[in-house]
Amino acid sequence: MTTAELQEQRAAIVDRMNTAHTTDDDKAFTEAETELRAIDGKLERQRKIDDAERRESGTPLHGARGEFAELRNQNLIETLRYGAGMAVNDRAKVEREQAMLAERAGGPAKGVYVATELFEKRAADMTTGSASTIAPDNFRPDLFTSALTNTSIVSRLGATTLTGLTGDVVIPRETDSPNVGWVAEDQALSTDGASFDSLTLTPHHVGVITELSRQLLQQSSPAVEQLVRNMMSRNVALEIDRAAIAGSGTGAEPLGLINDPNVPTVPFATDLFTTTADMIAAADVANIGDSRAFLSTNGVRAAAMKLRDTTERPIAISETFHGEAAYFTNQAPTNLGVDEDEAGLVYGDWSDLLIGIWSQLDILVNPYAETAYSKGNILLRAMASVDFGVRRPASFVSATGVAS
């Protein structure tokens, strides 16, 4: 039962109490009062659940094709052998996996599908007020499914992932709510309608071609399996993560959060401490939710580590960011501004960053490409289709003029 439904039940119980009080019905009043205490307990528990859900990492919302079990035991080397026409140990298993992934993705692969659950790397939760977290630039994030997105920096911040998509996604948004006013007896309330617009996500395609030796695919050790997984996930996944943060929105590249013109900005103040305070204040005024965090570059982290107080004692990064969660990554841009010498610094409720996924990691194996064929190697092409959008631009604040 949702919080809204419990609140409706509580309102109905209060109405009964008012009626019992008016009619001086002690029995009915006592019964309603007992029910009110019970519903208040349920409301308190539900609010705790709602708060916990808001603080969770980004959760994928599966469509009709999202009920399949995660294929964590898919063997990547066997799948690539199958795609290259080589002998495999269990062809029926591979073909069954391909059929499931094709239905999950909404269509057949150009080559073979790889379940991106294979690239999972669980990350510890970041709690508000704890020490700042560094996201190293060799992170292997995935914005394709829940497992891989949990290792990306934007999903660790709480971005919402939409999977199992087939067509364009149109999400209605409320941009203005009706004004509420007071009136005297026998006066009419003024009419004021709500305003709406929509956020549209459309597929953008990203991919990479790499060359592997045939001998590598013939190996069967776990170390080789993990090596190939890393190779297949690294470039595509990191580029998707970068674009989610700072995609240009020009050509085929989707628009990222920092370059969204609808996201409010604040100018860099006298120092980093004051700037982050201004960003938090702007978020408070905009009624941004509690699941907030900062994201910036490792250069900004280095600058924060060098700050000293009047007695030359180092100032903790957690103090510079006022106890808020702070993440730093090389995925954040360092070339913003007119002179392309400014660093990205964003603060907000990251659950309002949407990541739409239209395909699994689609891998085409080509053992006949001329250059690779002459060396006995094969070419692999990995592609994915994604898009990003900000559900409520006012949920974020971006700082301008931050030195990189």
C-alpha cells in the first residue's frame, strides 16, 4: 500500500472522528481513534520504506520482456566461439541463451547477444555524510541493465535505468501546478490550470570494433574469460557513462546532464567551500529530494585536498562539501566554458537522471575480415542503443567557472 493510499485512509478516519465528536458518540470516536493510531504506525513504516527506496542505487524498470532470469552463467568465450562458427561444448545451451536474450531485446542480434550481467561488479553503497568516494577512470560501468549499471558512476549516484524499451519513450512532466489561494465567505476561487510538457527518449547507437586472436578464444581458463569480458565492456561502457554526464547532444551523440540548458547553474564563488554551499542552498530553495550527491573531476578533488584553514591545518573534503556525498571521476569533463578550461561540478537528486536502454550488448563476430583473417584473428563489433534525459531539470544545480 502506498503512502498516498494510507493518507487517504487516515483522512477518512479523521472525518469519522469529527462526526462522532459532533454527535457525541463516544464508542464510535474511540473506535476511530484506535484505527487512527494503527494507520499512523503504518504511515511511519511506509515513509521509512519510501526513504530507503529513494536512497537506493538506480533501479531498472522492466517492460514486458524483462521477466527473464539474469544469465550470469553465460560463458562469453563459448558465445564468441558460437558466433565465429567454431566448435562449442554445449550448443543447445548457447542457442537457448541467444533466444532468451533476443526476446529480452525485442529482436534478433546482428551477431550474438551477450548478457551484460556478465560484467557485473557490485559496489558498496555511499551513505550521506561519509568520506568522499573516488570513482577511478578504469571503472567498467554499464548502462544496459541493472547489474552493469550498478558499477557505473551515474548509477552509483542513483540514476534510474529504463530497460526492455522498443520504441521512443515519452514521459509527461508537470511544469507548473495550480495556485492555491484564500477566499472570503461566498467568494469564488480563481481558476488556474496545471502546465505539462514531455521528455522524449530516442535510441542513440554507440559501438566499437576490436580484434582478438583465434587462439585467445580457444582458451578456456577463467582468467581468459574475464579478460575478454573486460575488453568487451571497457570502451563502450565508459563512453556511455561519459555521455550520460556530459554528452554534447550534437550529431549522433545524446545530450548529457551537464550540457542540458534547462539545468540551473550557479557561478563559482570565492572558493570551493562557498560554491558548494551556494549549490546546496539553491537545491533547498528548489525543493530537491533528499537523495543528493556531488559529482566532479579528480582535479577538483585535488584542489579540495589542498585547502587549509587559517592555522594551515588541512580541511577535510567532507567539510568542503558540507557533509554531502561527493564522487570524483575522470569521466566528468574538464573542458567546459568558453576557454575550455573549466571542470564539471554538479549537485542534485540523481534519481531524476533517466537512462533508457533499447538493446543488449550486440556482438557481431567476423572471422573473414581481410586483415584479421590473414593473421588468423577475428574482428568483434560491439554495439548498444541508449539515451539519457533529465526528468526534472530543477533537481540539479551545475556550477560554472570551476577551474579544472
